[in-house]
Amino acid sequence: MHGNEVLGRVLLLHLIDDLVRGYRGNETWSLQLLSSTRIHFLPTMNPDGFDASDTDCVYSQGRYNDNGVDLNRNFPDAFAGLRRTQQLEEAQREEEVRAVIGWLRTESFVLSANLHGGALVASYPYDNSNGGSEMVGGASMAPDNDVFVHLAKVYSHNHATMHQGNLCSDSTPFPDGVTNGYQWYPLAGGMQDYNYVWAQCLELTLEVSCCKFPSVEQLPALWAENRKSLLAFIQQVHLGVKGRVLDGSGVPVQDAVVEVKGRRNMCPFKTDQHGEYYRLLLPGNYSFTVTYPGHEVLTETLSVPYGPDGYSAMKHDFLLRPAGGVLVHPTSANLTPACNYTLCLRGGGANTGASWAGLSAGLGMAAALRRLIG
């Protein structure tokens, strides 16, 4: 995304090689991960910035794209509508940003990360705020804050040093090597908030090196420091619960709203074109409410176990009952960001049959994990 923050692309290329090598060698860790998880990689989002960058650890040459735009300030902002701030039309956004938004419309991504350099910390949403109820003690907290903190700590504590929290000379301390994005510094138009709010994909921003452009000699050690944390993070896509929403005839339905009590998402989580839903949740008891036009509101309580160790989230289908001719419409979420759902598969390469084969996660808007339901 920032062309001068180069370690992320190296890490992702090494990760691809490592996964393929392990799979070909019948290594259990790779076989388990790749048989249960669909992983997408985008090693470079800003190739023009990379070509223009120098090898400086601090300065920003190469940060921007060829038009001089910071791509991590160019996504639709979830809080702009609340401030009645004028948003760019999608066609006016940078080509790289439009490409990522289009990519998000071709898959039901569940978990993703976007890799940066210049610090050593795992940052989680929100990056921005409107000063409303999301503000708690200087942090802008998402409804799934507990999951985000868990995901960030999974990365930092599996990293060789990130969990120590204060290794970069010009950095403020980060307890456990994690931070709320807004509490670190406010950021409007970032991809992290966009993915979470509009694509119902939980994303972290991973700052993976103090130096933005490490020397070649440092790369093997930096890969070794990040390898375990990258793999552990991907495995977390199997948190929570997944399944389908079925109508009164037992047919999977698209755009059914699947809500979890106490998690009032700006844009409610909905089923995709295969009637599938995914909710990343920590172990515990949760009350689910499912709404779909023409059907009774369904509320069920589920006891959700820890899924990553077994490479599968809990599986549960919701079976709806017809409402006897009374239309029942979704009543949950605050729709202030003008929720334009991206779950209808429209792009090239999209699945045409039921996707009972994979969970999706994305790294560096690099990888996208989509959990295998079947």
C-alpha cells in the first residue's frame, strides 16, 4: 500500500513459498491450513510507489502512488456520513483503491491484514471516530473490539519481539505490542475501517519493522521473526461460527441479516449469495438474531467453542419460518455509512456454485481467508 514500506511484500512472498513447500512436502501444518482455508495474497498494492522509493528507513519517498495520493487515505470513510462530509464517488478514487474494492466484491472475505513498516505493532479498528459512543478512554472501539484485541495479540505474541511493545527508538510504548488505531493517531479513509464496516471482513494493520526499507542482509532474520505470527494469524479465521441461513423451504437465502446481541455493527453482517454467514467470535455464549423479509425473526443462543486449534469454526445453520404473509424487515444496525453490501459475487473468477470449500482471509490486503464451511 505504501511503496516505501517494503518488508510486507517480502514476507508475503516468503509465506507463499513456505506454504507451497510445506504442502508439497506433506507437512501437517501446511496441509491442515490449506485444506481448511482459502488464502488470497496481494504482495504489492502500490507498485509505482515501490519503484519510486529509496532505501531510507524513515522518509516517505515512494509512500504515495503515481498520482501523489496516499492510498490508505483514499477509501470511503465510515464516519464521514455522520459528519456529513462529502465523499468521493467510487469512480473518482484511485485506481488501486477501486481495484481492492472490486476485489472485496468477488469473495466473502472474513479476516485480513494489511502490512506496513516504520513501527512494530499490531493495530486494530477503528482508525477514525466521530466522537460518539465508539469513543472509550481515548480509543475508538468497534463492536467486535474483543475479537480485534485478541487477533492483534495473537500476532504480537507469536512475533519474536513485537509483544515487548517499545523496540523502535522513535515510537511510543505499545502495551503487548498492540494498539487501537485511533488511539495511536486518527486516520480517515483507511482500508482497515473500510474492510470491517463495508465488507464485514475483520482487518488488522500490521506494522512489521522499525525501518521502512530494511537492508537485504536483514531480510532472513525479519522473515524468521514474522513467520510464526503470520501463520497463527491466518489460523484465527476459524474463530467463531459459520453456516447458512435457510428459508422456510430449506433454500439458502442471500442478504439475511445475522446479528449478535451486543454487537451493533454500522453495517449489519449479511449472508452472501450462497446463503452463508461468518462471525468471528471468541469462545462464549451468544444470542443471534436472524431477519429476512417474509419470515419470522429468529433468535437462538449458541455456545461457541474455540475453533482455530481444529481448523474449523463452529458450524450452525439457521432455519427460518414463513411469517404468514407479514413481511419482516431487518431492524438492526445503524445504517449511517450508506451500507452498500459487497457480498454479491460480480467479478471475474467468482465461484458459481455453493462455496462449501473455504474460509477466506487476506494478508496485507494480501491474503484473504474464507473459512471452508463444508
